[in-house]
Amino acid sequence: MTTHRRLKFSAAIALTAGMLAACVGGNNQSGGGGTPPPTLNDLAVSVDSGPAAAPGQVNHAYVTIKVCATGSQTQCATIDHVLLDTDSTGLRLVRSVLTAAGVTLGGATDAQGQAIEECVTFGSGQVWGPVASADVTLAGEVAAALPVQIMDDSGAGAPPPPTCGAGGTLINGVSGMGANGLLGVGVFAQDCGAGCVNAAAPLPVYFGCTAAGACSAENMALATQVTNPVAMFATDNNGVIVDLPNLINANGDASVQGQLLFGIGTQSDNMPPATGLNVLGTDAQGNFTATYNGGTGVLPAVIDSGTDSYAFNDPAIATCSSGPFVGYYCPAVAPLNRFAVNMGVGANSATSTVNFAIADPNSFVAKAVAFADLAGGGGSSTFTWGMPFFYGRMVYVGIEQRAAGAYTGPYFAY
Amino acid sequence: MSALWVAPAHAALGGGEASVRADANELGGAISVTLLQQYDILKIATAGGMRVREFLSRTGVVFAVSWSGPVVPDLQRLLGAHYASYAQALAALQRPGLQRSLRIGLPDLIVEVGGHLRAYLGRAYLPALIPAGTSASDLR
């Protein structure tokens, strides 16, 4: 287990440790002096091999959440191995996992009384299933009546329209996701945003589905779109900080423990440093820009805990043709050093050069789950700072239109 | 009902100019054309922010397509007959799960997908049909 911490934010960490000590046993009533105790805003993050039904994951950061049917104290479940994703918005849970836990969430309906279902594309596939309402608890924070998506791996709802998951490209299930769900805590409050509210031709994202299972794309008001739970918290609702330690072994660690902090600059444990923070504002699409290795291409870029590697395209680097990482980069001489220059968009216009290394993943230790220098053959149109970027950093994700001190979201920072 | 998910009648990638017209029709977009020495670029843009470019060779074959927009266009339609091998390659990924940025490199087909809800980007091309003197990096 990786337990050492970086020293850079030692003051904040000391405070965190103090808070944790005060919170042992779930009791954080030690504030005293008549001041209400701070809300417990610290959720454990674990990088491990994944849910029992889908072992063998690498660079997957998981959290455990509590979900209840809205308004219920009994229709509740604790769900582990929910993938932490800083580049999507909202909570999505696998239906068969909810069913096994005995929880039925109330489905959302549109003005015509039809079930609302959603299709969302990730690079490697699509998820499909109904929108439902849930009371979600993350550490001590509660998002009540949160619109979430149920990823319908059991086909209990309407079948997807022909373009959603065509040719077997649905990744709805635990094995498809490598997780029991997805916790999207990105820079937006709602997943689709204004583009889905009043389009002349509704985007094929939200659908109204008849009881017979016929679905048509329809517009969706912001309040009923799948929503970032953090944005609905009573406090600590302006963003999150992902805090993972440096790895110990270049060839992979067997487990990593870190934390997800809710709020930025709202409590003693989530104060950004006074100087030295690189704040990268994003555009309305959630991207800042990156230029890779001195090239001329200005690529839309994100910091994405849902991606297992640095994902970009460099035809000069060989890809692995054998071993457990086919398709990832296997540089002929490893480690291969590269860099990219990040630039913020709008008011938060920091420029930051990030050096990184690419290892030969065939040198990784079998059964290790966390690798610092894993790079993948991504598309050439984007640059994705995946999980390796998070090791040894505090990564801030600021939600749109929410202020944290001098900074207003949407932004990524580190 | 959205026109984006009507079953494809024509293949774009590997198809001819008529298939581009059909795509524009399905997307509800207008076509503008840029004539280049080696190929033409047929650009489809919709009011909803979808941008699709289809690259038409001098022999009248669409050898590349690219897209950007708030959602992914209907790839079954855009990739045409090549969609099946793309879907097969996705299913065969050694590390399945959520991969936000992906390059599928098959001997006769390259597909690159990336982005997230509100902003997807991608392209697909048939390497054997790229005109001489044209670089894959031009196909955007």
C-alpha cells in the first residue's frame, strides 16, 4: 500500500489528518464552542483491481457511495467500486448492481408521462438507460433528489435506439465499465447543458420512451438533466479536489489510497495554496488547450481520472503489439520523456508546462494496479491527462459559475 | 424524432459523392465544398453545432470523414460498411471499460474518437485510399 504523502501541501495535509483524527468513528462533534461541526467532506479513494465481477483493472480510482430511493430511509445501498471521473457529469449506476442491492429508484418521466432515458457516448462505447431520482450521500455530504442515470445492463427499460450502442458497442454493465458505476464530478453542473434544453432538433441524448419501448429524442430542462451531485450539496458545492499520493514503484504499485475532497476553499482541508496553483479555465465545452511536445497543434485537453493513461496520438512512438497492454505505447527506449504545455481559456488563463515519462508497460509488475508512466494511443484530435497525472498531485475541478476565492469555474487546477 | 438515428441508406466512408449528400440530408445540414488539388472536402454544418467533413478523392470515393459536435454523429452511417469492423475492434479491446480517447488502427481502417458530452471530435480514414502527396494529418 502506498502511504507516503508529498510534502508540498504539508500544511493542508496536517489539517486533514487532524480532521480525520477528529472524525474517527464517524463522530466529528469535537468542534465545540457552539460552532456547528464542519461537514465531513473527505471521501476515500482507492486505486485497486476493480469490482469482483470485473477484476484486473489498472489505474482505476474508485469511491464508495451511499444511494437511497428519494425520500426513503430503507431503500438504500452502499455501492463500492464506483469509478471516479473528473471528465463527466453525474452519477451513473449499473442496474444489476442496484437490483442485487435491493434498491429500486423511481424513474423520471417527461411532460407526456413517458420514461426519460439517456444515451451518452464515451470513446469506447455508449451507455443507455433511464434517468431516476436518488438521495446520494458522499462522505457527509448529501445530494437529495439527484437525477442519476441507471445503466440498463438488464434490459428492463426501453431498448436503446438504433444509434445507441450499435454493433455491440454498449458498455452498460460492470464488465463493460470496469466498475459498478461512474461518479462524474467534472466542471459542469449538468451533463448535457444548454445544448439539450431547447434545440430545434433535439440532440440524441435524452429520449422520451413509451411503455411499448419506442424512444424519441427530446429536449430536457437543466433541472431534470443528470446532475453533478457536488453541485447539489448544501455546502462544499463549488468543486472537488482529487488527492492521490505519488507512487512508490516505477513498475507499479499494488494499491493506492487517496481522497476526494468536496469544496474548494470552503473548509480547512480544502484550501488552495496561496501561490503556485495553475488554474486552467475551460471553454463552454469543458476543454482547456494543450500543445504536445512542441508541436503546432492546439488540442482540446482535459484532466480525466476516468482515463487510465496519458492519451494522445504520437505516430513516432511504437504501440505495444503483445503483452497485457496492446495498443498502449511501448517506446523502444524507455522511459521516454515528453512534455505538453497546458493553457487555460478565458479569465483563468494559466500556462503550465508538464513533463511526463512513458514507460514500457511490459515492464510492469503483474497484478499491480497503479502505474505512473502509462500512455495510450489516443485519438489525434484531443489530449487527455489521465490517471498517471493524478499521482502526487492535488487536482482541483471547479464547477461552472461557482466561485472559489478568486477563481470561478469551469476550471481544472493543480 | 431526431433525424440523426435513421438507419443508414448509403455508406459515406468508401461511398461516393451521393452518399455525402444523403448524409447532409440526414443530419439536416448544408454542404459547402472546398476544392483542393488532390481531393475535395465536402463540409456539412448543422444549426445544432455538428460539423462533418467528408474527403472525396479524384476517383469519387470518400476516403476520410471527420466530425466535431455536441454529440457523436451516427457512426453507423458515417462509417458505412466499415462500421462493423470498428465495432468488432472495440469489442476486442484488451482493456475494455471507459476509454475516452481511442485510436483503432486496423490495416485498412483508422478510427480516432475522443471528447465528452458537449464536445466530441473524431475522424476515420481508409489509409490505402489516401491520395499520393496527402498526409493523414491533413484529414481533419
